Amino acid sequence: MSGARIGPSGGDHGYDQPNVSSTNYDKLWWSRKEWQKKVTNDGKLNLRSETIGNSGAKDLASILTSDTTIKEISLGNNKIGDEGANAIAEALKVNTTITQIKLEKNLIENEGANALAEALKVNTTIKEINLGNNNIGDGGASAIAEALKVNTTIKEISLDNNEIGDEGANAIAEALKVNTTITYISLTNANIGDEGANAIAEALKVNKAKIIIDLGNNKIGDEGANAIAEALKVNTTIIYIYLYSNEIGDEGANAIAEALKVNTTITEITLNYNKNIGDEGANAIAEALKVNATITQIKLQTNLIGDEGANTLAEALKVNTTIKEINLGNNKISNEGANAIAEALKVNTTITEITLDNNEIGDEGASALAEALKINTTITYISLTNANIGDEGANAIAEALKVNKAKILIDLGNNKIGDEGANAIAEALKVNTTIKDIYLYSNEIGDEGANAIAEALKVNTTKTNITLSNNKIGDEGANAIAEALKVNTTITQIKLQKNLIGDEGANAIAEALKVNTAIKYINLDCNEISNEGANAMAEALTINTSTAITQMKLDDQRLLRGATNESHPSTMHHAPTMSKDHPPAGKSANQSACYVVICSTCVIDIFHDRKI
């Protein structure tokens, strides 16, 4: 194979692939027009993370003054500072083809922002600009705001992760009073508080654009939420305003709920990660949902909503006919609240996705939801991870799956389901012909449960993943799964990492891989596989010329000492490449990485710890 890959095949190892640092972005590189080779047929030039710095930015700017082929340019993460931004700004004053420029994650401060703002006053082609994650303060934001007062072409602007503050937000708000072309503005994590939110709210009272504003991850409290709520009562064009990860409590939620009773354009309630909204706020939102006919998504995860709030929201869901998705994860809901939601799902015919992760749902709540799933035909996704569900709840869900006819995905990861629950789910999988998947990672399933699921996979033709990572499955369970894989033709992913599988189990799976042509991805990280099992897996791929596998993971084995060319000559098939020169970040000097390229379509990546 040509161009054999050295190092990991993906980003799972906690360190980046080396960037194209071998390319020297000096004046000679630019003058020879080498950059033209990077421009795609549709005019996109991607130089992200190439560390071109100010000098490269200036060389590029000189090209942009006359070039007519580049339409979109990505310069994120390049250590470009004010000097480079100034040069690019000068080029944008005369360039007439660039429509999108991305300068996020650089070192641009107010001076560079001021220069770019001046360019935007005269440039008539740029539609999108991203300046997120720089060092721009309120001065730079104010300059950009002044440009937006006269610019009539920009539609999207991002200033995330800058120190915009209330003063900068005030300036942008003034611009939004007169600008009629901006349709998206992102100001997340920009140190904006109630004062800035008040100013933006005033702007929304007069702004007539169909706009999306992202104010997530700021310091907006109830005062700012109240002001925004008043604006939503009169604004008739805004589509979304995101207020996640702020400091909004019940008072602010109440105000927004009142606005939603009259607003007819907002389609999402995005108040997740505020951590202060409790039952009172949930009650108010529930009342609004009884009359609102436009909201389709509710995101209230990571707040303080308990059973009372869940009960009132459930009552609203019985009459609301527009909501499709609701997320109440990581609140304080117990089986009582889950019971109420289950009752609502028996009559609601519009909700397709519901998330109740990280609540104390328990077996009783899971049983109630299972009863709802016996008659509900619209739910396609339900997530109950870390919800204190054991075998009893799993049994109830299994019974529901025997009759449920929806193409549903159920996430039961990180619970307390053991072999009994796994057996029940396996029986359901034998007769259910519509389920997309059921995730059972991070439970207490052992060989018995794995055996049962394996038997089900011999007849089930809809499930595409085996997701049993972080359980207690050993060689016996792996052997059973391997037998199933010899006949199953629909499973494409196997996730069995963090179990107790040794060489016997690995050998059995390897035998299955010699004949299976459907599996694309297999993860056996953090088991007890040695070089014997790893070599068996490698040999299977050299024998099966019709394999669909693109990645096999065998990292962090408790017993692994590496599958090397010397220990198994068959890994030489199709010109393997190994690298032990780049240990992952955070690993000590006496640890090494081994990435064995088996063929042009698959990489087996192995990490072994010599300390063990």
C-alpha cells in the first residue's frame, strides 16, 4: 500500500496528528503560488491550524488583493495577531470575491478587530465572519458594531469566547436596531451580564430580521431574562434566542413563560444548564406550553426541577401538539415524576425524543415508561442513562419492546442492569422487528447476559450495534458473541471495551472476523488481551479479503505486550507500518504506542503499558 499511515487513525488518543508543519509558509511558498494547490474547485482555501502567523497572514493578504478564485477562507488557530489581522483587513477593502472568512482561535485583539471593522464598512461581499476565541474586548466589539450599522451584506457573525462584556453588548445592540441583514449572531461566553442583555432586549423590540441570537454561557440572571421576555412579547420575527448556561432562576423562567403565551415565532426553549430553575419555573413553562403552538423543542436539563415540575410539564404534554423533543436530564425527578411523564406519553402523539438522564427514575419509573411504550408509536429516542434502573426496570422495558412497533433507540447505559435484565432484553430482541438499537454500556452484565444477547443477534435483523462496554463480560460471553457474528449480517459496530475478555475471547472473535463482512468498527480496549489475541485479530483481517472493518481498537490492555512484525510475520501483509515514536499526551516515557497497519482500509491501534 502507498502512503502507509503512521500513528493513530482517529482522535481518540488525546493528542493531535502533527499538522502540516513540513510545509514552509515563507515568501517563496506564496510567490510560487503553491497556495493555489490548496484551493478547492468551489473556491475554498483551508489553512486552519497551519500556524502561518502574522508573516503568513501578510503574504496571504497581498494575494487576496488581486485573487478572484478564493471565495471562502479558513484561518482559525494560526497564531495570527493584530499585525496579520490588519493586513487581511486592508485586503478585504478591495477584494470582491471572499464571502466567508474564519479567524477564530487566533491572537487578535482590539486593534485587529478595529481594522477588520473598517474593512467591513466598505466590503460588499462578505456574508459570514468568525472572530470567536480571540482577545477582543469591548473596544473591538464597539468598532465591529459601528461597521454593522452600515454594512448590508453580512448575515452571520461570531464573537464567542471574547471579553465583549456589557459595554460591547450595548454597542452591538445599538447596531441591531438599524441593521436588517444579520440573521445569526453568536456571543457565547462573552462575559455579558444583565446590563448587556437589557440592551439586546431593547434592540429586539425594533429589530425586524429573522434572527438567531446565541447568548449561552454568560452571566445573565433574572433581570436580563425579564428584559428579553418583554422583547419577545412584541418581536414578531426572532427565531431563536439561546440562554443556556446562564444564571437564570424561577423568576426569569416565569417571565419567559409569560412571553411564550403570546410569541408565535420562537420554536425552542433553551434554558438548560442554568442550574437555578426549579419547580416554580417549570410550572410556569408548563402553563405556557398549554397555549403555545410553535415551540417544538424544550431543553431544561441541568436545573433543579423535581417531581412537582415534572408533573405539571406532563399535564402540558397531554394537550400540546407541537413539541417533538424534551430534555429534562440531570434534574431532581424521581419515579413519581417519571410516572406522570409516562401517562402523558400514552396520549401524546407528537413527541419523538425524550431525555431523562441522570435522574432517580428507578425501576418503578422505568416500568411506568415501559407501559407507555406499549401504546406510544411516535417515540423514536428515549434516554435513561444513569437513572438507577435495575433488572426489574429492564424486564419491564423488554416486555414493552415485544409489542412496540416504532423504530426506536433506547439508551440504558450506566445503570444497574445485570444478567437477568439482559436476558429479558435478549428475548425481546428475538421478536422485535423495528428497534434501531438499545445501549447497555456501563451496567453489570456478565457472561450469562452476553450469551443471551448473542443468541438474540442470531435472529435479530434490525440492531446494528453491540454496545456492551464497561460490563463484566469475559471469554465465555465473547465466545458466544463471536458465534453470533458468524451468522449476523446487520451488526456494523462492536463496543466491548472495559470488560474481562482475554485471548480465548479474542481468538473466538478473530475466527468470526474471518467470515463476517458487515462489521466496520470493533473496540476491545481495556480488556486482558495479550499479543496472542492481538495477532489472531490481525491474522483474521489478512485472511478475510472482503472485510468491511475500518478500525479495530486494542488500546490499554492489562496484559498486552504488543503485536509486532517479529512476533507475527502475517502483519507484514500489505506493507504494514508501525510507529513507536509518538507517545500520546499524558503518557510516561516508559510507555509506547504501536499502530499496526494491516491493509489499506484498516488500522489496528494498540497502546500497551510497559509498567504492567
